[in-house]
Amino acid sequence: IYKGSIGNRKYTAHWNKLLHIQIDPSGGEYSGEVDFYKDAYETFSLEIPQKNGYEFKEWKVSSNDVEINGNNVKLGETSIKITAVWSPISYTITYNLNGGSGTTKNQYTIEDEFTLIIPTKSGYTFTGWTGSNGTTASKTVTISRGTTGDKTYTANWQITNYTITYNLNGGSASNKT
């Protein structure tokens, strides 16, 4: 009120309802704010989070009083928690059995853990896998939980040598073939 003003004055306060917003990236990395306040009925956008080995699917909201369209959020009158929903990425394993046989997993996710099977090949001994595990053949190759990316493995073989023992039952034999 300016100095020298006269007469009655009436003032009306206007209030905006502030809502508490929490973002839970569920183990992912989120570059935006994760704990903040917004005006009721305000619209804002969410960043897309990242998580190694997972694909971001959607945002899940703790209240039905909110509209989410992709990454755009329209608030209602309720404070909310917004949680990221993830789906593990499926990776491919390619095998070159080099004439051998055996079945094993052809796909895996970051959540899986297993050891590659030992294949078989008639007349040969399996010496190990090479490929995504390196150039030195290893009979035991484990895909550990937390592993990501497509993999390729090649089965390595060595010809099996057999020993032949003769029982001549009193007869004789020569080394001539």
C-alpha cells in the first residue's frame, strides 16, 4: 500500500496445492530430479532412465489420480511415487559345434546363470570352447548372472586314439599290414 493511500482495501490470497513427487528408477540411472514438488494439475515430462541389461518398459504410478502418456505426466490432487518398470534384454548365443551334437541355451538374460554343456562327437574328445570366452579352449564356460551381450562359441575337438589289444590264443602275428 502506497504512503498516503486512503480507504479500505480487500485482498484475496490464491493458493496452489503442491504435490510431492518421488521418482524410483528401480535400480536404473535417472538423470532428472527424483524428489521434488509440483503444482496440482501440472503437466511435466520424465527422463527415460537407463539400466544395463534391461529395456525400459513404462512408468508405474502409485495413484489413479494421475495420467501418464509415454513420459508425460499430468498430476491430479495426490502426491505420487512414480516407479520405472524394466524387462530384461534377451541376448543370443551362437554355437559352432564343428560336427558335434548337444543342445544348450540359445538365449539368456542378465538374470540367468548357467554353464555351457559338453557336446559329443563320435571318434573325438571335446577339448573345450573358444570364442566369446577367449582363444584358449575351456571345457567349463559359465554365463554368470550379470552378463550381457550376444555370445559366440566354437567347440574344439581332438581325434580320439584307441588302443587295440590282441589275444592270439597261442597263434602268431606279424607287423605286416
